[in-house]
Amino acid sequence: MKEELSNANTQAVLITGVSTGIGLGMAKKLLAEGCRVFGSVRSSNAAHELQAMLGNNFTPLIFDLSSSEQINRAKEALISSLSGQHLDAIINNAGIAEIGPLLHVTPESLTRHLDILVTGQLRVIQAFTPLLSSQPVPGRIFNISSISGKWPNVFFGNYTAGKHALEGLSKTLRLELERDNIKVIVIAPGNIATSIWTKQTMELVEQYKGTDYYRALKARLNGIQHNMADEAMTVEEFSTLFYDIYQNPNPANRYTIMKCRKWRYPFSKLTKMKTRVLVG
Ligand SMILES: NC(=O)c1ccc[n+]([C@@H]2O[C@H](COP(=O)([O-])OP(=O)(O)OC[C@H]3O[C@@H](n4cnc5c(N)ncnc54)[C@H](OP(=O)(O)O)[C@@H]3O)[C@@H](O)[C@H]2O)c1
């Protein structure tokens, strides 16, 4: 039986994808700051391990973003665990990325990316937004996008498409939730040292052996490993900056969080390139 929370005003936060990486980092930071964290995982093993690691103010919820049924079951568990308390924030963090050139990725792999990076996020938003408080402090939704939500990421076209779509979804959602005073904040990380990058393996690249892109893909893979060592922000650094935003009573609509200054110039230049407005 879990201990009762000592502080009745403790903030309750839902984070998707807390098994590793940014999700786990944000969960640890929010718990350290006194929040109560509900975190999604995909197996009961992961739930037990995290429960032991993160303590009594952490409650694991088991669901896959692709399953509305699992999400709704988790919602019922969350409602009963909250016992009348509101949810203060939803952090849509869970995601995938898989290397592959657009001329050769399978349509099924694009569909899988979009299901997790876009439709799955909406499944979570639809299920849990009604639990957000509106008074006295309105709840907030944080959508973890990426710098790939605005810029192209070569050989990560599926991922780039998903993150661009999440940005569009977030903009409309922000307007639609204005009447409820609920803020939608997009967080766009640059390189953060997590397993999302170590999941990019030579085995994945081997699928494209025999295509014109094979050598370039291998170089890209090497580049990722090099970037991780030299340019990536740690999860702890990211989580500290995220918490500053979390605490801000008047946050901006979108934040980019990145370490490497050398990337900033080309990104700002890219926005101005090759776009024209024609007024008839
Ligand atoms: N790391 C970066 O450089 C970076 C940069 C920009 C944006 N981001 C974004 O940050 C978020 C977190 O990524 P990360 O870097 O922390 O990667 P990560 O360590 O690979 O974490 C991804 C998390 O998402 C969960 N997940 C994956 N597929 C899922 C599904 N179908 N249903 C439910 N959960 C699922 C994973 O759970 P399992 O362990 O069960 O697979 C894991 O907890 C992602 O949205 C990513 O796009 C990361």
C-alpha cells in the first residue's frame, strides 16, 4: 500500500515514455522537486523496476501509444489514484525515430512513425486532457517535439514528418484549449544523449545496402555517434532547463533546447531560405 502524500498541494504530472531518456530524466527532476509523477511504460517489468527506482511519489501506468484500449484503462487507474485531485500537466514525450532514406523506407514504417509520433500523442491528449485542472491554476500540456519539428533531418524523414505534424497539431490544440485556459507548450530538443540515438544501429542501415544511399547512411550513423560525444546535452542538463519552463507561470508557446551553438546559425538561415509569399 502506498504512503499518502504529505503535501495536499503536490502537483500531479503525467509523462509518457519514462522507461529511458528524456522521459526518465524529467520524471526524476519533477519527483525531486516534490511533484507526484504518473509515468507510462510498456511492460510490467519496466513498471516494477521504475517503481523501485523512483519511489512512492511515482506511479507507473502501462500503455502503448498505439492502443486506445490500454490508454483508457490507464486513465481509469489514474482517476482512481488521483482520488479527486486534478492533473496539473501532461507531458507527451514518448516517441521513436528510425534511420532510413525516404526513397527506400517502407510505407508501413512511415505509418508506424506517424501512429506513434502523432496519432498516439492525440490518443493521450484526448484521454487525459479532461483530467487537467482549470481552476485555480490551469493545467498545461507539454508536447515534446524536436528541432526536426521545424527543420529537415536527413535520413530521418519519417521522424521529421511526424514531428512537423505534431507541431501543427499543437498549434491548433493551443487555440482550441484557450477557452479552458489550458496552455500547450512545444518543447523542441536538439541532440540529447539518450538511447534514441543508440537505437540507430548498423543493422538498420544494412537494410539499405545496395541503394545509392548506403555509404551516406553509414557516414550519418558515424556522425550521430560523434555528435553524441561532442555536441549532445545530457538528460540532466535538459531536465533542469525543462523544469525552469515547467515552473514559469507565463511560458512561451515553444522552446528549443540545445547545446551546440554551431547548429544555431544554419537553422536560423534555413527559415529564410526558399520560401516565398505570393500575394495576388
Ligand atoms: N534524444 C534526442 O536527441 C531528442 C531530440 C529531439 C527530440 N527528442 C524527443 O524526445 C522524446 C524522448 O526521446 P528520448 O531521446 O528520451 O528517447 P528514448 O530514450 O528512446 O525514449 C523513448 C521513450 O518512448 C517510449 N516509447 C516508444 N514507443 C512507444 C510506444 N509505441 N508507446 C509508448 N511508449 C513508447 C519508450 O519506451 P520503451 O522503452 O518501452 O521502448 C521510451 O520510454 C521523443 O519524443 C523524441 O522524439 C529526443
